[in-house]
Amino acid sequence: MNSIRSSHLVLIILTFIVIEIALYLSFLYAPTESTMGDVQRIFYFHVPSAWASFLAFFIVCAASIAFLRTGKAHWDRLAASSAEIGVLFITIVLLTGPLWAKPVWNVYWTWDARLTTSLVLWLIYIAYLMVRNYTTDPERGARFAAVFGIIGFIDVPIVYMSIRWWRTLHPAPVIAGGEGSGLAPEMFRTLMFNLFAFSILFITLLVLSYRISTLEKQLQALKHQS
Amino acid sequence: MNSLQQIYTILHKDILLELRSKDIITTMLIFSLTVVVIFNFVFEPGSEEMATSAPGILWVAFAFASNLGLSRSFAREQENSNMQGLLLCPVDRSAVFTAKVAGNVLFIFLVELITLPVMVLFFDLHIGPVWLPLLGTLILGTLGFATVGTVFSAISANTRSREVMLPIMLFPVTVPIILAAIKSTSYLLAGRDMSQVWSWLRLLIAFDVIYFVVCFLLYEYVVEE
């Protein structure tokens, strides 16, 4: 068996190309923001990472439901792979946010609705990975993780809503604003392309991570036989 | 037996057990009082901050104590394979779940009923005119916490790190409950308009319903052998 399948190779090359274009657009094509300056460019990585993490956690929830209904182990492996990558992206969100916030807001962190929700989200999915890894019986661990993954995902809008009622400071979504939303057309195009590029990056990571967990499982089975 | 009787029988068993040992309520109570005492060191005696922070302290104490009680209450089911026995009974899993939630709410609420007057004394709070909505807030907050906690304590009891896992799962997920409970408690204590309190209470009720439905549906996957 080849170590890398050709379909995977195509995905990896595609990801490489779109990420290169995304870098070009973010640093050279998009104009410099008039008040914030170059630091605003972090936005082109911050927002797509948040998007990729939501995508990842949505897949965790959907795969968890599928796993509880069918009991098929591959749904569980998909949920686990997706959760790991989701945690990676939400960590990027939490790291890039403060880098932007310090020069613009003059503080690294503020307890605003979106920031607090992202932090809570990060805690929930760290807990998700811990539940899975700390359960001695893997079959049970898969079930526990699925239950936690579903509750955790349903919790996301609830956490957001409750904190939004409490206070909010984060810049309002600029994308849906249309005219007067403050986003130049080049910036808008860059953001849209980066959302696409990060989706591709996410899919590639997910496919590879899923592949690794499948191979690990086969390896375990082979070890068991001998 | 219809399901109400089933729920009552399981709940009755839990109450009897607790009446004999009293360990869950005692531990929770002493713990929540300890939390209150420790928080007292944060403030200058008699300062204004004390009254404004009281709702937060109250709910931190309740949340920590509940966490303790919830994990203890499930650990009790594991002794002598109690849970297996319960699952072998010809009752629906949903009856087991509802009874466990009811038991947990009852024990935690009792602890709150004792801690609250102590808080009132220590922090010089005025709950006279608002005691009824305040009790409502306590019950609603406790219900949400106990619902999620009943599912998560069954999970954490089966992990390698046991009780340590429960707060790690429980606190982030119950952020909305804690937030809504703290807000309505502080509005009540500050003597705000009832309509403002009500807007948070409504939110709390909505959260309780959502969590209860979700946990109700998922419980059977957690206790399944």
C-alpha cells in the first residue's frame, strides 16, 4: 500500500496552491486599512479560522449523532479527527485575536460576547478530547464523547446568546453589511477567498487525520491478531 | 407501575439512602460555607463591593458544592453495582434519569436553603421583599445545573481521573445557567424592576428546558453497559 494515496496528494497540492494565493491576497492585494494599519490583515486569518472551527464542531456534532444512531466506529473516528482540528483552529482564533486587539483596543483581552464564547468553546472541546482519552474502555469513551459532543455543540449558540445579552464590544459582522459596512471590495474579495482557502485546508487536514486514525485502528487489529 | 410511580420509587430510594448516611448534604453544605468564608477575605469589611459581589459568590459556592454532590451521588450508584441493578429493573431509562435529576435538585436545593440565610447574615443582604422570586431563581438555576450534571457525573465516574473530570465538563457547558442565575439574583438583591429580573428568568427557564430535553434523550447512551 502506498503511504500517501493519489487523491490525498491532489488535496495537499490544491491546499498548497490556495493557501499561497490566500497569503498573496492578504499581504499584497488587500489595501492597508486606514485607521488600524497593517495589523488589520490578521482579520483575513482570524475570521476564516473561526469559520473553520465552527465547521469542525458542526461535523463533530453531526458525526456524533450518526455514531449514536448507527454504532458504526467510523463516525466516531470522524468526530474525533474533526474535534482535534477544530481545537487547533479555535486556538488560532484565540491567539490572533489578542494580537489584533492590543494595538486597536489597547488591551489583549476583553470579556465581550464573542471573545468569551470562543474561550468557553475552547474549554468545551478540550474537555471533549479529555473525555475521549481518559475513558479506559474505548467503546464507552466513544459513546461518552458523542454525548458530550452533541451537548457541547447545542451549547454554543446558548452560550453566545446568554453572553450577548450580558455585553458585547466585538466589531459587528462586517460581511453582511453591504454598502457602508466599511469593507473595501478588495478586502471583501480577500476575505471570501480566505474563507474558501481555510475550508480547503480544513478538509485536507480532516481527510488526513481521519486516514491516520483508520490506519491506527488497522494497526491495532493486526497487533491483536499476532 | 406507571412512570410517575417509578420515578417516585427511585427518588424515595435516594432520599432514604441520604437520610441514613447524610454524607452528600453534609459535604456540600460545609463546602459551600467554606467557599463563602474564603470569599470574605477578598473584601474590606463592610465595603460596598461586598453586597454587589454577593450573588456571584453565592453561585460560585453553589456551583462548586453541586459539583461535589453530583459526583458523590453517582459514585454511590457504582458501589455494589447499584447502577446495574437499577438498569436491570423493568423501568424506562428516562424514569431513572428524571428521578436522578429530581434527587440531585432536592439535595442541592436543601444545601442552598441553609447557605442562603448564612450569606444574608454574613453579607448583610436584604431579601425580605424578594424572597419568593429568589427561591424561584435558586430552583431554576439548580435544575439546569443538576440536569447537565446528572449526565456528566455518569460520564466522569467512568473516566480514569474520575471526579476530576466532572468540573472540567460541567462548568464550561453550564456557563449560560450560571450567568443567567447570577444576573437575576443580583437584580433581585439590588431591588431592580421585576421586568428586568423576569427577562433573565425567562432565559433561565428556556435554558433549563433545552438542557432537560437534550440530556433526557442522551442519558440512555451514557448508562448503557
